[in-house]
Amino acid sequence: MTGRHRDGQPYSLVYRRLWDGPARAEAERLNQVWANWAVLYSLSKRSFYAMATWDSPQPVIVEDATSEGLEERMQEAETLRFVASSPVRRGRRGRSFPKGPRERDGRAA
């Protein structure tokens, strides 16, 4: 039997390869910049993922192949979060629309 894993062979250092180093570094940067998100990079799918850390009835997870695309999806998800949570009032003809900024503070427009 031959090879470095044979009994009695001395220990040898093996080069440790860092797969997709720049992408992993970019995921770490995004993780630090976006406080309400946990960002990671999947080596197996070669994609960026972000999971929202705010309370919501369902998990909010976005994915994109690029870090720029992921940031756009994160912004879209945050926008949808704020639109969905804004209070709604009824106008003429029974249509609903979000309250204006002055009405949210308790002051009439």
C-alpha cells in the first residue's frame, strides 16, 4: 500500500483552498452593511441569499446570483414590508389608501 494516508507516514501539510473568496467576502460585507438582514453565499449554488431578521408571519428570504441583484431584492422586500404595514384609511367612494405622513403623527392634513 502506498500514499500519504498509509500507517506510519509522517504528517504533511495540505494546501487549503478558499473557494469563491471574493464572493464570500462580498457576502460578509453585505451582512455588515444591512443590519436587518443575515446575508450568506452558497458555494454549492453559487448564489447570494439574505434572510430578514425582523418579525414577520412568514420567513422573508431573497436570492440572487449577484450581490447587486441581491441588494435590489432586499430593497424591494423592505419596501413591501413598509407598504404592507402602513395604516389604511377610506376615501370617498370607499377606496382605501395609505395615510399621509401628517396623519400618522395624529395631526390632520
